[in-house]
Amino acid sequence: MQLSLTVRGPGAKAVSYLLGKNPNNLFERGEKGRTVRLVYTTFSSEEVQVHIFVKIDPIELVKNSPDLFDITHYINDREFAVSSIFVSSIRKALGTALNGKPKEEYTSWVSHPFEIELAFGPIASDLRNQELEGLFTPIGYNVEIERGTSTIREKSSARFITLKGKQTIQNALKHVSILIPVIDNYKHYFIDEREIEKLDRYGEGWLESHPMKTMILKRSLRFQNMISQSKFYEQETNPFKEEKPAKVRLNDLRYEAIINYIETLAKRESIVNLGAGEGKLSVQLGFIEGVQEILSVEPSNKARLKAMERFEQARGKRGYIEPKSIAGSLFYYDERITNKDVMILCEVIEHIDEYRLSKIFDTIFKDNRPSVLIVTTPNQEYNVVYEMEDVMRHSDHRFEWTIAEFRKKCKEWSIPYPYQVSFQGIGEKHPDYGHPTQMAIFTREVGSPQ
């Protein structure tokens, strides 16, 4: 992960004093799990270029943490993308510039605007390119966005961003210090009052009037009780403003469609929720009449702990059958989940490399043998409606299929086995692009051997 800063024009050499870093020396500082390096690659009276690198040790990073035994650290590339880890590292290294406290004879340069070029990446984000541009253009930048290359996908989810504009060094670093975590929307640390203080300090002078201020606050501080403490928070005080009806989330519609279908089944005593995550769907399954067993299968210990908290909160409610959390994976046969009435893969398959799916469905149909298998996945055609033609809906998606592609795959998976497949759409239907989510229902033929 890296950031480069290029300054052009008269007085460019003053940047070294604003940064508090000698151009003749390599700056290197280490702390737990990471090493920060700063080096000048160009240093002249008219142009200065500085590169800041952060090198991560992923093993050291998780030592003595509650996630130590979570295997997803070994298959997760988030630590290598520009994120909150990167920003927290460079904040310390560039504290002199961020706080505008160089040596006294150079204080006049703190307010001097330079022709600046800032480039950083790779960065993963769920934001569209238009939204990324909307974060920076109101504060005086031209934005260039380039996608990385990938051997797995046609388009990599990683992007490299270059900003060009006339800015003071202090303001430029304030902007990226706040907005990189907003773009990434991933925090590696606990959000507390110190995060509010940083936002208020580094947002001063530009965030007050930013057109995307509400989104910046939400993605920076996450929780309403934290957001409301920021000096940039503006509470709606107009008592006569007409309230808009609450918008139903697509995720809720998926759960509703799955539950409604299960309720039509004569056999629904046992349910397996594969890739259950934090247990949101599993809890709702616990209230379906006639269900006697729910197995909530998830490989991440961190997600399973949150799921078990959610299960406990619902305990004691009328008609509730508490799910059983199981550490498991789609990639391995597990006799505990065989011959169940219903198996569910809700928004799971698109997080798996496409070439591995046929083996997974072989295991499900040949060994697990559920009476009914329900699979949901995004409809790639609908992304046009979301203005997401050039990006997937989630940074971890390995693919997103059109309606025809999904149906073709489902039929190929089921042909060798005694299953019939039907399809439904979930969410508001577009006349040209169909539903945002597509659902396949595989039903085991009556009388087929168990």
C-alpha cells in the first residue's frame, strides 16, 4: 500500500520542511505488524516527489488479538489495500505536516497552495466511480481512477486514484486522511471518541460545506451516538417536514422470499443455512412454524460469535427454535448436514471463485442430499439500475451473473443428479433488467434414494 505526493512550482523544496523529513535520508519507522517508509524520488527547486509505503506483516498484526484463531485472515487481502491501517500509520509519520507545525522560519509555507498530485492505491471500495469523484471534486481536485489487473476477474475490484489540484500540503493530507477510510469503509480498530476528535480536527475548513458530508460522517463514525457528537452533525429540526416511508432493504426482501417459500413446504423440520455469516437469516428461520432444527454453518469464528449473540437475544421468544452454530465450510463434506429438508445458500456463491462451484454443488447433490436447496445471487443485468455497470455490488464478489448465465449454470450442476430446478426473482422488477436478486430452487425428485 502506498501514497505518492508530487509538488510542482516555485518553492517546491519547502515541502521537505513542511513534512519534517530530510530528503537525504530514508525515513523508516516500525510498529506492531507494519513498517512505514518515506523516500524522495525527485527533489529540485521546481518539483518534489515523495513516496510513502506501508509494509504489513499479517501474522504479527493478529497476534494477541481476539481474531487470532479466525482462519479468514489467511485468505483475506484487506491488510494489503490502502485502508484505515495505512492512514493510521501515515498520520503519525506525517504529523508535522498534518498539524501545520514546521520550524518557525517555514510557517509561512503552511498556507501556501502548491500544484499537487496525490496518488494512492490499491484501494477496494463499494462506491461507484461517480461517488469517488464526488468526494474529491467539491474540494478542488481533478480525479483519475484506474482499475488494477486481475487473473481471476475481467475487471479487478482494486482501484488506483490520482488527485490533481491546487492545495496546501496540510489540507491535501487532511483530505486523504479522512477520505481514504471513507472510500474503503473498513476499520481495523475500535471507533471511539478519539475518532470523533480526528474527524473534527482534520475536517475543519472543508467538511462543513461538503455535499457528501452526511455520507462521510456515517462511514467515518458508523454509529448514530458517535455521529451526533461530531461538530459537523446537523440534526433535522423541522417538525413540519414530511417523513418519507421507510425503504425496504433488498436483504430483507431476500429473507422474506426464502422464508415464504419454506413455509409452503410440507417437509421443513430441518434447515441448514450454509455461509450463515452473523446469523441474521438463521434467527428468522427460527420462527417458522414446524421447524425443529436449524444448523447455522459459517467458517469465520468472528461472525459465529456475533451470530450466537443474536441467537441468545431471541431466546425465550414465543415459537422460537434457537439455531445451532457450526464451524464449517462449503468446500468439505460434513455428515452433520446430510439429508436435511432444506439447505440455503443466500448470497454466498458469488464470494467463491467460479471454477470451484461445480465441485461444491457435486458435494451438495451427491453427499448432502437436501430435499430442497435454495440459492440466491445478484442479477448482474440489474446493476445498470444502480449505476454500477463498471463495478460489482461488493468488493469481495468474484463474479456476478446475468439471468441467462445463472440459469445455465444451475441446470449444468443439477443434470447428473435427481433434482429439478425452478427460478424466481426477488425485489422490484425492472421491465428490461428483471429483478435485482435471482433465486434458484432445486427440488429432489420424490422416491430418489437417500
